[in-house]
Amino acid sequence: MIRLNRLNMREEHPFAAYVRILGRGKSFQRSLTEVEAEDAMAMVLAGEVLPEQLGAFLMLLRMKEETGGEIAGFVRAARQSFELPATMPKVDLDWSCYAGKKRQLPWFMLAVVVLADNGIKIFMHGAEGHTPGRVYARVVMDFLGLPVATSLTEAARQIEQDGVSYLPLEYLSPRLHEMIELRPILGLRTPVHTLSRMLNPFAAAHMPQGIFHPGYGTIHQNAALALGQPHMAVFRGEGGEIERRPGKPATVQTVHDGVTGTEEWAPLLPEPHQKYEEELHLVRLSQVWKGVEESLFATAAVTGTLAIILKLMNRADSVADAQALAEEMWAGRRRDKL
């Protein structure tokens, strides 16, 4: 039996208006405005929404598909809830890791190490365990001995000291983490997976994004525009992470100072090289880094990812120059680092 005694049923719950906007049927439903989205998410994060309302809200958004404006409003609300350090670090890259890898090792992690070793400050954030059978960034950070934080203040210290830090979503935003954990209950991903990628708490000027479904590229692009994100590049990454698929062409959608664009990147390897691993052994990450194992696929995944980041950061004028610089940086890596 549904219990109704939590609310005086003569009065409509304030959040009901947002559920109604999304669910009034084909003729009357519409997307939330940015202001409505920000207000709705602020209520969610403050715990002012009933579980039934939250489930309905998330699934109605999923059915119609979230807009860039809605994501921008959600992100603004989330940013208001952060406990920022007294002194903000200068961060070059905001790197989100929410998908996890199941078919290939997370080679992008080696690209992160190369960038950090070259003086680029990186803040990483993500969630782990919401989809079984995947390898998540937190596990890889621990395996490689890279810093993991439990607060934004600790992350700021680690970035200043080591050039990189990973903060799990459960510490960045416990409420958003709870909502991501609803995936096995609801049976579907929710807009939280999209908005979490855009959080950028340290206001990094450059934001790469990896997606699995191509249609979400435009959503991220529009959200970046609405948020005033100076520079962003979004592409379909391996497994949905920020990782170049060497055997596939890449369409990279960009935002630079309020102007959108599209770049076409040719495959780095023939299609047969796009194979899947039966088991993901993390030790191969360090073996490839040290040069103990030679892998055309891994090297192309790392340098291809590096190239997209370098182009995003305006370290190269063209796709070809970015790839050449990426290969030079990879060849010059400190092999005793990992």
C-alpha cells in the first residue's frame, strides 16, 4: 500500500511542477528551461524531493533525452553544493571518468601520466562500480600509484604536488553518487551520467569528453556553450571514456570561446587492430609504459588520445601536428615513472 501521510495531500508538493513539465504527454510536455533545471536539481541535491518524484523525474528525462540547457542548469546547481578549498588550484584539464572499460584496458590513463609529466595540471573525477564487469579509473589510479583524494581540498594539494588527482564522485557530490547508483534499480542510465561529466569544480579552461552514444556530443557541446566553458572537445571514445579508438575515424565536436566546430580525424590503424581483450590485466599498462611490451594498438590509443588533448589545448595547429607532437611526447616519457 502506498503511504500518503508524508505529505498533506491537499497541497501539491513544490517539486511536482517539474515532473509535470516533463510528463504531460506528447502535446504538452516540454524540456526544462535552464533556470527550471537549476532549481529542480537544487531541490534534489538538498534532499527536498520524495523518492517517487526522483525516479519519475529521472526516467522522464531519460525518455525524452536531456538537452544541453537542462544539463547546464543541473551543473550550476551541483556547483553551488561543492565545498571548495580556500585556495583554488590552477587546473588545465578537467578529465571525467564515468564509463569504465570492459573491452580494452584504460590506455587513456597513460596519456594522463604523460600530460602530467609535461606540466599539465589535471583534475580527474568519476564513479565506479555502477555497471558490473568494468574496470574503473579509481582501481587503475591505485594500481599505478597515482594520487586519489577524498575531498576537493585534498585534490587541490595533490594537483599542486603531483600534477594530477582523482576524486571519486562519492566525495565530490555524495547525492549525485547516490543517483548514479540507481542504475541497476532503474535499469537505465540517467542524466546524472551526463551532468557529472560536466562538473568541472576547479573551472579548468579545457574539458575533454568521451561519449558512447554519438548523439550526446551535441548535448555536451550545447551545455558547454550555456556554461561558458572556454574550450571543450567531445568524441566517441572507447567504451565511452576519453580514449581514442585507433581503428576508427573520430569526429571531434569542439567549443572554443563560444564558437562550435567539428574536426574529422582519420583512423590511426587498420580496422583489424580494433580487437577486444578477453581479460583486462592491469600489469600490461606498466609493461607498455616501460617498453617491456610493444603494442601497436596501445601506443595508437595513447598517442591518439594525447593528440586530441593537445589540439584542444592549442598546443598544435593541425591534426597532423597534434599527432606528431603526441608521438614525440610518448617517445620521451620517463619509463621509470610507473
